[in-house]
Amino acid sequence: MGQWTFLTNHAHVLIYVARDPGARVREIADAVGITERTAQGILTDLVDSGYLRRTKEGRRNRYDCVEDLPLRHPLESNHPVGELLRALRG
């Protein structure tokens, strides 16, 4: 089988954070198979777009998913991101 997947790295990061809101960037990067720098950039994208809320807990960040926002692609935009998370959260 080839190296492609059905979901983007942004989706993988969002799903991982939904499962473990207190995860460290290194843990997220390792699980998704990307660099820490890329993971941090994706987290920033998701926060800036409103799909994640970032709160400080001491020296660490906690990320909470905003599940009522629509998926971004026009083909799926009539579904909230929470539907995807519920289906894949595990």
C-alpha cells in the first residue's frame, strides 16, 4: 500500500488532541509522524481558525476542541467537526 492517507495532518492533530487535550507537542508529532515544528504550526493554524482553544496550565498548554464549527472543505461543510471527532475519537 502507498504512503497516502484519507485524512490530512491537520485532521490527525485535531483527532489526537481530542483524545488527549493535555498532550505535549512532541507526543502529537510522534503519533502523527511529523516534526515538532510542523505539529506546532498545525496547532497554531487550528487555534487561529477557532477549531482549538489553547489555555495555559503552568508551563504546559491544554487544547480543547470546538466541535460545533463546520468542516472546512465545501464537500463536508454541512457537517460540524464534532461529527468527525466522535466517529474517530476511539
